[in-house]
Amino acid sequence: MTESTRRAVVFGAGGAGLAAVLTACASYGSPTTVVADPAEEPVGDEESSAAPKKKAKAPKALADTSDIPTGGGKIFESQKLVITQPKEGQFKAFSATCTHAGCTVASISNGVINCPCHGSQFKIEDGSVAKGPASDPLEEKQIDVADGKIRLA
């Protein structure tokens, strides 16, 4: 017998023996994998009532719509956010970080958001630059307005 034939016989016999041992082990004791019977799976609302269903919680409101003056706005320093109401019932939100030097805007007056660092001003309607040195608008943020509450989207 050649060397390669002997290896084939040894490996073949070893593989057959290993398969026999694994088959014997698999049939001994309880199975390690449980396959659910489709007839026993819950359908629709028939799920276990033992675990209560959790309702998705809406994010905390930033403000009431009545907190934002028409033709003005409010700055939320801790969230680095400005919310404005250019027209009655129209709410906008922008980053409170000035695009010129990264300062936080400080006030809203006469239809503009004011940066105290270098005098940049941004329009409350769209965050665009009303007066430089800033050349880029404030980044707009998405908000949800419902039931008199304003939340980040």
C-alpha cells in the first residue's frame, strides 16, 4: 500500500468512527436544540400576557408652543438649540452654535438671532445670515410640534 492510500484509509476509518460517536451522543439525553411546533406558536395578540407591553415613550418636550413668542424665539443653551416662531403657528429650530467662531448665540430680537462674539445675525425664518462675519447659516434641526408641545424629532 502506498503512503497516500494508507492516509486515506486511516482518515476514512477515523471519520467514520467520529461520526458514529457523534450520532450516539446526539441521541443520548435531551436534545440541545428545541424546534417550536408551528401549531403551538402564538398568533396575533395571543402572546403571553405575563410580560406587560411597554408603550413607546415620546421624547421630553423642550417647550410649550406658548413659550415661543411670535416674531421671536427662545434659546435652549443646554441643548445648544434655538426655536423660533417667525409667523403665528410656524416653528423652526436651529443649532445655537454660530457658524463663524463657534460661540453660542445669546439673544433674539427684531427678527434675528444674535451672536455676542462678533456681531453675526441670523434670520429667524430660515437661519440664514442676516449680518456677518458669519458666512454660513445656522444648521436647521428637525422638531415635532403636537398638542402644544415642541420636541426634537
